[in-house]
Amino acid sequence: MDLLLALGLILVVGLVGALISRRFRLPTITGYIVVGLILGPTVSGVIQSDAVVQLEAVTGISLGVIAYIIGTSLRFDVVRSLGKSIASITLFESFSAFAVVAVVLSFVTVYFMPGLGFRDSYVPFGLMMGAAACATAPAAVVAIVREYRAKGPLTTTLLAVVALDDAVAVIIFAGALAASGALVGNAHAASMLTVVLTPVLHIGESIGIGVACAFGLGWLSRLVRTRELTLVLVLGFVILSYGICEAIGVSGIMANMSLGVVIGNSRRLRQMAGTLEDVEPVLYAMFFVLSGLHFDATSFASAGPLAAIIVVVRIAGKYVGTRIGAWVGRAEPQVGAHLGLALLPEAGVSIGLALIAARDFPELASAMVSATLASVIINELITPPLLRSTLVRAGEVRVEPPREEPREPVSGSGVEKEQHEHNVPVGSTSFGTSDPYISESPWTRSQRARRSASGDRGAGPSNPRSHS
């Protein structure tokens, strides 16, 4: 299929799916994923595998932007106040999910793959699948938080934990890989210290690249004066940072999180945190439809029962680990009660870790990859609505999804108009403030000011501070 035709179908049909999803009070990403699943090579075949491969660059750009958004949301002053609880929750929920999945699969896999050895097959299989299962997909979390404008201690903790979760998962996987190699008597297996230090060094390289790109962005920002060129500058550095990491084989997600952290905590550059708001909806649509296109229906059919066990056990591990971590870290009650069910989305990192494990354990490769893909399918379909309902129950999101701002002038005084058009984006300036002028991003304010100047000149001043 022609690449432009495939991209047009992704956007148009994806939008239809998103609108249908919202009619049923579901997150828009659910509609995107279902559309991708239907259009994919293993269901309808409308979009073939070659087009999916050619669109991989879109996935990288989207992940880079999502990681950058997470980074800009991590304000040091806010995270510092929650630092102990964030560290405690991240460690406990990751290790709990890993341990529970590993133990359960070590004993139940015999019913799905009989005839293998417990020590050299079932235990390594459990360790590898447990390590892959402890990762959380940041894309779904950020998309839903942004869509419903969630704000509060649960949302802040959620974004911080998601930012750290993948790094912990990679380290756990490295240890599990070394232990599994020792169990099967792999003479070429590296020492535990070497296997664990390698991903730690890669994470350090990623952070260094992100920080270096942030300084480069800050230097060039002195030469940029318009909103449009600022968008080009920020998006360019986000893609550049991710691309450098892909070229040298380190984590682009970690690099762009670091880039976002520096921008979000710099007094001079903080205004750029909301620069990418205009391109986010398009990237989310393409990313999640493409995620659906990658799903393999045949894998789901062959590994569905085992994947269902992984999903259920993983949910239990995440929930229990989060409750323990919240108690140890003395987090707020609503964080401990709800966060466990908000950390369930699973996608790219888990698949990547499973593919690495499959390469080192070829006799278990088919089962590992099929079970991981099938569990990701289940998670991506059931966890977005669950995440939305969790944020609603925690009182950090409106029950109704956000509506588009009206284009026509709103009757009433200038103050009423400002309150009616007020949007609070989730970003580096949205936490811990009640002033709508402060909690809006600079670009949202500029757009609102332009609309006010052109469509409602007589309604009053556009700056909310002028009413005080």
C-alpha cells in the first residue's frame, strides 16, 4: 500500500474510532488501538506489514515527544516533596510484579509446554516473563492524563513512577537474564556484575545525551522569538535526542525524559514545556493506531490462556507492590489506594525485553514472544478505561471528557468568558497552583488572547490578571 494512503487511513479512520470511543465514555486511545487492530495485517489486512515497517519513524517521534512531556512534568520542587514515596513505590511495584509473575509462571508453564525441565526451562521462562511484565508503558498513561487534564498528588506520583519504572525494569531484566543463563549452564553467560552494570551505563549515556541536547536547545532558544520557530526548535531537539540514542543503541525514552526535566525546571526555558501541545493530538492518533497495527492476532489465539494468567498475576503484583510502597513511603492515602491500578499499561519495553530474552533462549523464544504480545494486546485494550476510572475515583479528573472550546463568542462578561474558556494542561506549570493564568501553558494563553482580540473585542481584557 502507498505510504501516504496508509497514513491518511490511520488519521481519518483513527479519528472515527476515537469519536466512537468517546461516545461510550472510553478514552480516545482505546478507539485508536481498536482501529489499528482492525486495519492490521492479521485481521482485515487493509494496511500490510510493509507499510507498518515504513511508518516506524512515526512511533519513534511519538515516543520521544511522550518522554519529553513526562520530563517537563517532573518539577523538582514537587517531586522533592514526594521523593521518598516515589522511590519506595517504584521499587516495590516493580519487584512485586516481577516476583509474582516469575513464581507463578515457573509452576504453571508446565501445563502449556509439557516435557521440559523445571530448572533449565520453566524457571528461566518465569524469570524472563516476570522481568518483561514489570515495565509500564508511558504512552498510554501520558495520553490519558493529558486528555482528561488530570491533576493532583496521584497524577504527579503516577508520572514520576512511570518515568523511573522502565529504568528499574531494564535493571531487573539484566539480573534475571544473568540468573537464567546460570540456571541453564550457559558457559558464555557474563558475570552478574557485568550484566547489571551494562544497562546502568547505558542509562547514564542516555541521561547525558538528554542533558546535552537541553543545553543546546537553551543556547539556540536565545535566537528564536516566535511561537512557530520555537515549536520547530523544541520538536527538532526532541527528535534529535531520540535519534542519537537509537543510532548508538541506548534508551531514547530516558534521554528525552532527561531533556524534558531540564527544560521543565529551568526558569528561563520553562515556558517551552507546553510548546508541543499543537502536535500532540496528531502524534497520539498515529502512535496508538500504529500500536494496534503491530498486534498479531495469531499470537493472541495461540498464547491467549497463558497471556491471561500473566495479565491477572501482573495486576495483582502491581497493586500489592504499590500498596506496600505507598505505606513504606508514607504516601497520601489516595495514592496508595488508586495508583496500583494506574500502572497497568504495557507495550514497547515489555516486547523489546521479550525479544532480547528470546534471542538468548531460542528453545523458549516462540512461547516468550507470543505470550508477551498477547498480554500486551489484552493490557492495551483493558487498561485505558481502567486508568481513566481510577483517576476519576481519585477525584483528579472531570467525569465528563474535555470538550472543544467554542469558536463563537460566549455571552456574558469578560470574567465569565475567561472562566468558560479556561483549560488546564498537564505539564510543568500545572501542579500546585490555582491561578488559571499560571497553570495555562504560554501557547494556550496566546491562542486564547488571539481569539479574544479577534472575536470578542468588547468582552473585556484577555489577561485574567487584569480582573484582579
